[in-house]
Amino acid sequence: MNRFRRTALFAVLGSATLCSQPLFAETVVEAPAAKLISQDVGKRETAVFAGGCFWGVEAVFSHMEGVTSVVSGFTGGARGDADYATVSRGGTRHAEAVKVTWDPKKVRYDQLLQVYFSVIADPTLLNRQGPDVGSHYRSALMPLNAEQARVARGYLAQLREAGLWSRPIVTKVEPFRGFFPAEAYHQDFMLRNPRHGYILRWDAPKVAALKKLYPALYKPSFTNG
């Protein structure tokens, strides 16, 4: 029995439409602080994270102190396939992802990773997250430089040793193959659609978990993309 808290958020039935497919429960895991502290040196740093439907990934990072921009989009496939309808049909190699930009004086890449694995993505789920199924909903890290890659791989190794999950970790560090912003109606989705059924059911609890677990990293305002 490990010393890290695991809290079930909820389990609900979802309809089989785009960002709402079969039923799976989501959990919050209080992941440890990284042993490898990232050396973010620029005035602004940027990285790409894939962790299921980008609405929730965007929402959590948009409520983090030091984050200056979060853009929802697609990564891993070709530019010509980078639209929501095509990606949702599968077979494009794309993942729904977000591009996060932050101020290294206020937050670090390793802290973004800690939040990602605590409240955004379950790293033991292969090609799915929450109610969403398909390789375009995979959990993956796309570092944009060698330092991020070093820290990401180190943190994944640390999590495997920590034994927080009963199943193997399948989240991968993938090469960055470009990022293509999603359609305008996907940007700042939770900010503009706070009462949307999917947001209330799957994403608002993630933001609440960020606030509860990491109050020093949480900010009430939403960072527009």
C-alpha cells in the first residue's frame, strides 16, 4: 500500500458522441514532486501534452500559476489531417493535445508534469482517457527540447518506481512532429461553456482537484489561449 492518495472522482454513463463515448471512472493520484528539477532557462517555455479530450487538459493547465498560453490542437500526424472531424474518425496518427507556454520564473516543466499525472491523465490507460476511446485520446508527452525530454523520461521512471498504479504505465515520450491548432470553437472551451454536460461531468472535477492538491499552483482565473 503506497503513501500517495488515490481518490475516485466519479463514474457516469456517457453517450457515444465525439468527446463522450464508453463508461470509465477517472481518478486523482497525488503524484510525487519530481526528483529531476527542470532547468527552464528561457523567458518563456513551451511543451505539448496529450491526455485525452483536449478540453480538460486545456482547462487544468489554464488554471495554473505561471501559464501564459494554452492552445488546443493536434499533434503526431500530417497537417492535412489536423481537423476535428478527421481526427475523431481515427487512423490519422494525431493525438488531441495542448500546447502550453509558461513563465519559468513562476512554474517549471517538472511541476507541469506532476499536475498532468495527478489530475489530467491516467498513464495506465492505453489509447483512451475517461470516457473517450481511440489512439487520438492517448496519453503522451511531446518535449520540445533535450532538457524537457530528460526530465520527462526521468519522471516517468520515478513514477514507475513509486508504484502509484496497479497497472503498468503506458504513457510515452513521443518525438515532436508539429502542432496544429484545433478549430476556434475548441479553444478556451471550459471558459466559454462552463455548463456543458461533458465539462461538468469530466473536466470541472479535474480543475477542482488541481485547486485541492496544489493550491500554490492554482489560480482562479482562466488563461486564454
